[in-house]
Amino acid sequence: MSMWWSLHLRREAASVPLARRFLLGTMETAGVDPDISYDLSVALSEACANAVEHGGGREDSGYEQPRTDSGQYRVTAYLDGEKCRIEVADSGPGFPVRRVLRPAAHPLPTAESGRGLGLIEQLADHVHFGNRPGRGAVVSFDKVLKWREGALLMVS
């Protein structure tokens, strides 16, 4: 058995814990191991926080031609018997080319921001940072699932 869901959220700080709670509730109901659920929820929180902070339309980034969807971002999660994949897509200016080409570049320990993407890399099994030309950035990550005994979606 597998399932997926998608949320369209406002680019507001309150949307971050909402997305996290939704994911945790889904994982709990499905029977995913709590440690795996926690790792994915922290990674999701970081991706959502990044979308809220940097994922605005072109008017937020100094570009001309404001975008009509700049007040929103999208979270999509796919659970199947073996893994969970999460995607967070925004309508901002996208990642700098150096981030897309060299995702392991981390900020200095004294930096006040910029640690979230590195944390996602540490918590997930596979991470992709990409740009959708003219439409913003997308962060996708996945993790192999472990299941509690008697879980609803567990692979037989």
C-alpha cells in the first residue's frame, strides 16, 4: 500500500509547524518508526522554513514582474512500503547556482543562517536541491522507512 498528500501553504511562519504536525500525524497513523518520523519532520521543517523565508516571488528578490503565487508554497509527501519522499516547492528566485551544483557547501559555524539545507542533507538518505526555471526552487529528499510492529503500510 502507498499514499501521497499535497499541501498548498501560505508563506507564513505558522505554516511550518502545521506541515510538520501533518507529516507526523500521517507517519504515526501509518505506523512508521518514531525515529524515522522525527528525522523527516525536522528535515521538512527546515525545507518549509527556507520556503517561507526565501521562497517569495520576484518582487521579494528585487526582480521585475511580480509573481501571483508568491504568497504560497507546496509540500508533497509520498509514502510507499520502502521509503518516503518529500518535496517542498516555492515560487522564489531559486537557489544560487553554486548551491545546486555543490550541495555540500555549508556555511561557517559562526553564520547566523544557512544551516537548514545542510541539516536536511544529514537527516535524509538522498537530497536534491533544484531550480524550476521561472518558477522557483524545489527541495526533495527521501528516507528509507522502518515500521512499527503491525503498521498499516508495512511491506509484507
